[in-house]
Amino acid sequence: MAMAYYVYILASRPGGALYVGVTNDLVRRVYEHREGSVAGHTRTYNIKTLVYFETFSAIHDAIQREKNIKHWPRAYKARLITQANATWRDLYDEITQ
């Protein structure tokens, strides 16, 4: 069975604070952010809404994509989210079904 890796973006609200991360277990990782069990930026700024994610089969590709997105201007990140999720709805329920 092939491993999946995810690059994800969380938001505090539409147009609010953003967080870009990478993980091999998207459900677990987003749950940790939502529960506040991850110290740092997401807990400080109440960033809990999963608004975007991509799936990769190779960890090095996921890590490189995360690094690229993190270095983008905020407007580019917002456009990426809006293209895939125009209303910035929380995708967490969709990944847990």
C-alpha cells in the first residue's frame, strides 16, 4: 500500500491568518490543530479551518510544495484557496467521511 502525504492550508477565517503544513495523516493533524494540542502559530491565532489540501505520493514532493507555498505572497495563497474552495468552507468533515 502506497503512503500518501498532504500539503494543507488552515485559515482562521476567510481572508484571515493562514498556516501551511505537511503531514502523512491529514485527519489526525487537522484534528490536533482544531483541538489546540499543537503549540505555536495555529493555537496563538486560532487557525483551525482546513480550507485547502493537495495529495502527494512522495514525501520529498510534498515538502518541496509546502516550502514553495510558504514563500508565496499572501495573495497567491488566497488565490490558490479560492480557486479550489471559493467560499473557504471547512473541508474537515469531507476528509473524515
